[in-house]
Amino acid sequence: MTRALALLALLAAAAFAALGPLPAHASDDARPAKEIFGSLDAPSRHSLPAAIGSYARGCVAGAVPLAIDGPNHQAMRLSRNRNWGHPALIAYLEELAANAPSAGWPGLLVGDISQPRGGPMLTGHASHQIGLDADIWLRPMPGRRLTRAEREEMSSWVVVRADRNDVDPALWSPAHTALIGLSARDTRVARIFVNPAIKRALCREAGADRAWLSKVRPWWGHDAHFHVRLACPEGADFCRDQPPPPQGDGCGAELDWWFSEEARAPAKTPAQPKPQITLADLPEQCRDVVQDSVAERN
């Protein structure tokens, strides 16, 4: 992280600490937080950025957008308005896109990042709440600018074989390994989530340089994109990191489990629906992040 971003994080923490919790409309305490954050189409007016809370229970102040088009990236699914993130993540994505051709990848197609103020989403992800998560498609950027309609309608490539035991050789290439390796070697990255079959391919193809594999974690889904998660920026006092991943490359018994009957067995009983996250369940600083809209109703 640059010194400038570190200083911004420290200043943002001091500013929120000085403000303390701000009142919200009484009805917002019981209202599902996804409805509040999902209705906000612009970032908060904080001049200092802050990732607040944990990846699956938080928000982001002072988010900035990833440009819809860059020299080596294109943002997808524009109707979702989820191309917002903490400035540290946007800087990372821009740098990764610039370096992608060195890995044999022409450019990034970037899926969901976060909503303008983060928080729980109306559909899809449980995480992506604090502006430090991004989905990168496993389909290379074409050599032309996609139309808005194409960005809504076209799909990424499912690079996992139908039996889910390995990658599909018709779609998988050495450039996939090179790009994920390039992404994971960055010291700002805490984790990268991929389908277990993709992890198996990376273990096989990584070669002698394997340290980065510890950050690449198998998880359900993730067969058409990989999910990059940055660590909390330096000085981000209200941001909560995960514990670090286990030591080692993760290519042994722990990976084998993902291909077992236990891992693939459907749940025997329907899962109980989880309680809705409300604004009261989020860090108190998230009240200030949504205050712009709350104030309009008071």
C-alpha cells in the first residue's frame, strides 16, 4: 500500500472516531440492511476512504468506481452498479490489468466489486461488503469494446470439467495459471477463491514457485471467475481481517477433501434461512455511511 493511502486510512479512522455513532431513522434498525444499501446509487460523501467491519458484515465509506473501460480492463454487468470499491482495491485492479499482458492475458473482464457504499447486497454475495473483494472473469477481454448490452448478456467461461474433477482442457490455458499467480503474488492480497478443480490445476502447473498457492483457497462455485480479496489497508482501524490462511501450498489432503463424497453430498435437511442482517447488526460507523439517505427521510 502506498504511503498516501496509509495516511488516508489513518485520517479516516480519526475522523470516524471523532464523529462517534450518528442516529439513523428508527425504522432502519429493523429493516434488512440489503434494502438500505441496495437502494443507494452513489457513494457516501466522505473525502477519506474507510473499509468498515468484516468482509461479510460491513460497509465502505468514500468508495470510488472502477472505470467502465480501461486500457486493459472492461467492467461487466453495469446495471448492477457494483463496480465500486475502496481506493486500495481499485488501484490494485488497475495495476493488475496493466500487468496482465505480461502473463499472456490480454485484459480483465471485471465482475462484481461492491455497491457504492458496500454493505449487504439484494442478490448474490454474502461478502463484497467493505470494498475489498472483486470477481475477475476467467474469460479474457476481447480485442474490442463491448456494448452495454453485451456486458449484460454475455457470460464468462466455465472452465471446470462437467464431472467437476478437473479443468476443461478446451478452455483452460497456461495463461489462466499465470494470471492467478500474478494476482496472488501481490502482497496486498489476502486470499483468492477458486473452484476446487481450478486449485487442482494450479497445484499441478505452478512449478517450483509455490508460495503464492497458500492464498488460493478452494470454495464452492467460482468455476467461471476467481475472487480476489485484499487484506485490510494499513491504518484501517475499523476493518477486520480474516485469520491468515494455513501454512503450505494447500495441495495435499485438504484439497483432496473437496473431491470427496462428503464435500459433494447435498444437504440432507433443508438449511434454515439465516436471519436478515439489519443496520443494527453492522458496525456503528455504517450508520454514518448511510446518513446521506437517512437524513433525506427525517
